[in-house]
Amino acid sequence: MKKILSMIAILLAVAGFLYSAVHIFGTGIKYFEYSGLKSNVKKLTEEKTKKTTELAALTKKNADVKAEYEKLRAEKKIKTVYLTFDDGPSEHTDQILEILKKNNIKATFFVIGIGKNYKDYKKIIDHGHVLGLHTYSHEYKEVYANEASFFKDLYKIRDAVKSTTGLDVKITRFPGGSSNAKASKALKTAIINRMTKEGYVYFDWNCDSTDASGNNVPVAKLVKYGICTTHPDINVLMHDTNAKKTTVQALQQIIDGYRKAGYTFETLDVNSPRIQHVKQPEM
Ligand SMILES: [Zn+2]
């Protein structure tokens, strides 16, 4: 009996010892895991603080550079060119987009709607360019029949662009420009006043590549007239239509000409310099 009791006592002692050992070992592991995690958290927190500081510095630098750029632009020390392509999209749009991409520059496309694949509007946007409204039909008889007719046509292209891009475009170009002789002065004034009231800004051009003067205008002529360096803000008129093959062929030389003359390339927005043949009242 005594032997059995002492055996039980020994067994209990061994079990107790084993239990304590396992417990201590487990706690030890947990401790190491904990301190490991703690140092990871500390490291990540330090990294986060460092990155936040770096980001703040970069954001400030970016804002400074932007402010300096805008200041220089306001002082006309930076020369800006706005390349514009009217009447597209066309079978040449892809080539134009390719050339612009190769040069890492952006342009503005004043698009129409009749006979067009609406998906092409999205393609132009996806390449980082800007769309302007050039009326849906571009038919002088229709758009300049009366004020209601003009806006019906304008809203039609606005809706077509919106349906594929989601954008509510506010920049426009009159078919034939704001100085066109197809609409009466009274009609143009009425259109301009309503456009202004509805937040639209229209843009003409101060540099005509002359590609509208006929089809296949020689490249040399397009290059000669398409590069204007007389003003710090230049808006170049070009066309993106199936018939204007030579515009595509002249584009690289036109880009090179502006680069050489120290111009930077920008896209139009409602705040861009108002290069307008007939002035728009202040909004
Ligand atoms: Zn046009």
C-alpha cells in the first residue's frame, strides 16, 4: 500500500513537472511571438511616418512646380500650343492618336456625331485627350436655321459624347468658326448669349493649317501654315476626316516645329485662353 502511494506521489510530481514545463515553454514561445510582432509594428509605423513625410514633401513640391508653371504662363513666359482636330472621329483618328502618343502630347478633338462610331469618343478620352462639341450634323443649313435648331444639334452631340464617356463637355467650336458667314449676326449673338448662360465656352483658332482649303493639301503647305509662332498662345486648326490624309502626314513636322520654338502642348478647357473670332461675354 505504501509503495502504491509513493508511486502515485511520484507520478503526480512528474505530471506536475511536465505540466509546468509545457506551460513555461508555451508562454516563452508566446513571448517571443509577441515581441516579434511588436518590433514589426514598430518598424511598419516608422516606415509609415517616413512615407507620409516624403509624400507631404512631394505634394508640396508638386504644388510649387504647378504654381510656378501657372505664374510663368500668366506672365506669358511659357508659350502654349493647343492642337485641335475638327470633324472627327475618322479612319485617321488611330494614326493621329499614335503620333500624339509617340510625342507624349495631348490634343483637343472637336467631334461631330453624324455617321460616327460613338465608341471612338471613348477611345480619344482613354488616350488622355480632350473632346469638344462641334455640333452633331455640322450641316450649316440645319445648325444655323435658327437658335432652337442650333441647340437641338448641339445637345445631340453632347448626349452622344456623354453616353459613351460619361462626360458633360462644356467646350465647343462653331461649324465654320464663330465668324462664319453662314449664320446672321443676330443669330450668332443669340447663340453666343445662350451658350454663355449655359456655361459653354467656344474656341476658334489663331493658326489655320489650311487643311480645310481642299483635300490633300501638300504637306509642305500644311507645315508652313500650321506652325505659327507669333503669339504665346496658339490654337491650331486641323481636321480629322477621311479625306485629310496629308494632315496626318504633316503632323509630326508641325509638332517638331512647335517643340523647336519652345512651345508646350496643352488641351483646352473652359479656363483656356479665349481665342475667339467673335468675343464671348464674360460668364
Ligand atoms: Zn468643322
